[in-house]
Amino acid sequence: MTRGPAAAVLAQLRRRSETLATAESLTGGLVGHLLTSVPGASASYLGGVISYATRLKATLAGVDPITLAEHGPVDARTAAEMAIGVCRTCQADWGLATTGVAGPDPQDGHPAGEVYVAVAHPADGFVRVEALRLSGDRQAVRDAAATEALALLLSGLETQAVAPTPHSRIQT
């Protein structure tokens, strides 16, 4: 995988003097790895949480336990709350989250490759979630999820640079 999207994200964050934190589930730290592979990442990337277990999505990533009980860990709402929650946990401007099923087997009725990535800038009420249906083996799904998450964040940074969004929206 290339550092291209990670480097572009960090350059935008640096230009804006803003910070980022990540909440990762199926990617297991891969997004953080891509970000920290870029020299100078520490200027904008604060760190994150790996909330692989469902209960950690509530305790570390800030997901409301009711959301988890009603919708489960593989859901757009869960991804959105992870992105918002990690901002609070890490005191970051931006939050980026990944949740889904890497495979090879389905999980709780969700097929391998069902992934949700989310980006949030809570100060502006900006939240965007993208539902993905990824194919390939477990590593291919994880790699694609990390790349798509960074692309969503880059898009959010570019959107917010032009016109801040006054209300949250979850798009799937």
C-alpha cells in the first residue's frame, strides 16, 4: 500500500493546524500505521484506539451502548459514533473510524467485506459515513478499508475547507 492518501491527509491537517485521532476495529491499527509511516505525522496525528472487541467500542471509542445493543458493531451509526467519540477521547479536531467484517466468515449476519468508515469534525457538526462492500481475502478487505477511510477523510477536509457543514449527516 502507498502512503499517498496518508501524506495528503497529514498535509491538509498541518495546513489547517488541526489534529486527528482514529478509532479502528477491523483495520486493527492499519490506518494509524499508514499515518505514522509519513515523516512528520506527529504534528497532526495524535493517536487512536483499536476497539476490536464490541465492548471497547463503548468504553474506549465512545459509542453509546444503546447504539451497540440496537444496531451492533457493524453499522453506520456505530462508525459515526466511533469517529465522534475518538475526538473526545483523544481531544482531536477530526476523528476517523473503521468498523466491519474482514472475513473470511460472516459475523452476526453481516457478510465479509461489509465495512463502514466514518469521519467527523464535531466542532462543526460534520459527520460523514460511507458504507463499503469490499471483496478479496481478509488482508485485501483490511487494506481497502484503510485506504477508503483515508480517502473519506481527505474528502471531508476538502469539503470543510470550502464550506463547513452546519449539521451532521450520515450517508451510506
